Amino acid sequence: MKTTQAFRFALDPNDVQLAGLRRHAGAARFVYNWGLGFVKAALAQRDAEQSYGLAGEALTVVPWTLPALRLRWNQVKNDVAPWWGECSKEAFSAGLDQLARALKNFSDSKNGKRRGRRVGFPRFKKRGKARDSFRYTTGAYGPAGDLHVKLPRIGRVKVHEPMGALTGRWADGRGRLLGATVSRTAGRWFVSFTVEAEREVPEAPSPRQRAGGPVGVDAGVKHLAVLSTGEQVDNPKPLARSQRKLRKASRAYSRSKPGSAGSRPRATRLGKIHAHVANQRRDGLNKLTTRLATNHDVVVVEDLHVAGMVRNRRLARAVADTGMAEIRRQLDYKTRWYGSRLHIADRWYPSSKTCSGCGWRNPSLTLSDRTFHCQSCYLVIDRDTNAAVNLRNLVAASTSETQNARGADHKTPLAGPVAVKREPGTAAAGQTRGAPPQGEAA
């Protein structure tokens, strides 16, 4: 199975190499701003020509794609940037590519071709505010041993950790380098290699996955995830635990003079705290999703509307601190890597309002009710555990025939009634009756 993977490593540049990295990132930002200014000027010129009554071929052509922007840049680069030879041409191509993608996203969003939140028109990048990054797609770049990477015009840069996971695939012919992105995060520089890798995907679940069976995962705020096995994965809440440090660092940065020498270390301090919080969250989610994908043959999660959940001002910070959407994104590719299967429950499936024992439904259940009380079979169970069991029952009830230890076929028994959606106002199963005899009121 061929898949695209990214291998990210932290760089350890010296002072000369650090200046080269900053120069290339500045070149990408410069050509982005130049291209955006040129596009805006062309749009203004075309609007003026339309007001004069011109149409058709007489109108100014607006460079909207990467080839058009690159052609115009090559015509004027000696005039607008006589220093362009000090940087690799890939830095300028990266800036123009970022602008072309931003323009396309704006156009697709405006025409209804792009899903999600409306994308606005690109804005100029400012040094210190925009993310410093550039990309290599051609040239002699890539790993130079296990502890160094080769970057054109910058040199042989050391990395902080061995790159055996990447160089091993490259040496065996199991990986093909597609590109390298160099970026700065919280004062540290990283290189991310995009590789087309060949992975050996199991055709069937492993014995450990079959022993674990299907598992339902209910993501929440109080607990990071509640499994149908009864396990409750604690939510580390990295953002909540760092709120005191963030307040102090944010207050110090806001009180400093913009652009002063004192504001730079305060901005770096604030960025390091945010990066530490993101790394803690990413580490916990990766460990959880890897364990689920390797220990169970089927993983069932809900199709949560996270974008709508964060609109609640009382829950926005807590929901964003959990990374619910990231759990599903990681399970999507990890289940395919390790031979398991991911099942997405319908967004309107009433997993929390349905009894996992008998199927009775409580439509009046509120978010503050943390314990589910069934009025039919009198089951008392934790709300999140009940939802996780219902998610597992979605696939357990439809499991195909298997073989027992003696080789005979048998059907897996149903795990209990499974909740189904019904139109509002209709009667539930078992509550309908026939038409009354003539003469009686219905």
C-alpha cells in the first residue's frame, strides 16, 4: 500500500545557517507580498477598465495561477529584488505557491466549491506575525546521513535526533522523497519531509485485535475518551494546566512596546508555552489512537460537529483543549495502517439517550445528567459508558458469521436492541396498535 507520510525533525543550525534560514523565509514572504500587491493592482485596473465600458480581450489579465505569477516574477525579479540570487529559487517558488493556493481557496469558497467556513481574500504577511516557512521540491535536498540534512544554499544542517525511520525507507527503496518544508515554531526550526512510502498493510486483523473485538469510543470533555470496555481515559487538559503561565506571559507581552527589543523575548516565551501545550495534546492523542487501532479490530466513533460545539462560549475552550476532531483524523489512517477498521456513527444517532441494555430511549436527557437511569430495565450506568456501549453495538449486532473452536459455523448473538432514528411524533417499536372497531373512538 502506497501512502504519503511526513517525517518531522528539529534542526540544530549554527549562526551562519540560522541567518540563511531566516533569509529564505524572508524571501518567501517578500515574493508573497509582491505577488499579492501585483494581483490587487491588476484587479483595480480591470475594474477601472470595466467602468470605462471595455470588455472582452481589452481587459487586463489578472495572474491568478502559479505559472502566471511565476512568469511575471521572472520578468521583473532583477528590478524588484536584485538580491534574489542570494537565496534558492525554491524559496520564491514556495511564496508564489502559497499565494496561488490562497487565491484558489478564496475563489472556490466564493463559488461554493469549497466546504467549511468562508475563506476571505489573502492579506499581506508581516514579519514577526506570519509563520516563517519555505519549501524545497527540486534540487539536491534531503537527508545527509542519520544526523544531518542537506538544504540548498544553506548547507549541511545538523538535526537533534537520528533519522533512521526515514533513511531506512529511503535506502531500501520503500520511500520516495516528494518535498521538504522548513518552518519555524516558537523560535525553533524544523524540517518536514513528505515521503511516498510503501507500507505493508495486514489483510486481516491480528490475533490481538480479534481478541479485543469492536470497541466504541465516546469522546468528551470530562474524560478524553470513554471506551465500551469501561475504561475511562483521563483528559490531561494541557491548556487548562498552563493557563496561569499563559496569563502571565500574555500580560507581559501586551505591556511591552510593539517592535521593541523587550517584546521579542516575551513573544518567544509566549510562543514556547503554546507550543508546549500543543505538543502535550498531540502526544496524548497519538498514544490513544495507536492503542485503539492496534488492540481492536473495529473502532466506532461518532460524527461530532466540533465546529458547532466550539461556538458555545461556555464550552469552546474545553472542547478545543481535547482535540476531538484530531482523534477521528488519526484513527482514519491508523486503522488502515494496522489492519483494523473505522466505523463512523451517524451524527444524529442517539447514543447517549438510549439504554444499552434494552434499547429504551430517554429523549429528555440533558447534558447535566451524567448518569443514565433506564425506566424500562432499571439499568443505572454512567452516561458516557452507556454511549460507548451503544456505539459498539452498532457493529456487534451486524457481525457476520464466524467459526467456533471446533470449526462449526455459528452466528454471533446480538448485543441488544440498537437504537434507530424515527420521525418526530411517530410511535416507537412495540407501542403501535391496530385500527379500532367501527363505532369506537380512535
